[in-house]
Amino acid sequence: AALLSAGFLVAVAHVRGGGHFGPAWHEAGKGLLKQAGIQDLVACASVLTGSFGLTSPSKLCLTAESA
């Protein structure tokens, strides 16, 4: 809450390979298809810094996790 009060923005990207949208979404981003999840994260960063104009690349911070 303190970061949000200080003007920070938090965005969550549910990329392919995660379990948030069911088995098909999970299967679409695992194993040999892992690159799809990475492309999803890059696309989200591009939208946040580009068309949405919410931040700049120099201020963007990404984190990811994987099983």
C-alpha cells in the first residue's frame, strides 16, 4: 500500500504457462512452448511503456517465476 501511495503502479501479467486460465493456457506455455510465456511478458511491458504510456522502459521493473 505504501508503494501505491507513493505513485508506484503494479501490473500483473498472467502469461501462457501459468495455471490462471485453465489447462489449455498452461499447456500453451510449457516445455517447448515456454518462449510463448516470455513473449507474453515482453508484450505486456511494451503496452505499459508504449500505447498505455504508463511508464518508461528505464523505470520498468519485471519479475517472473516458474515451477
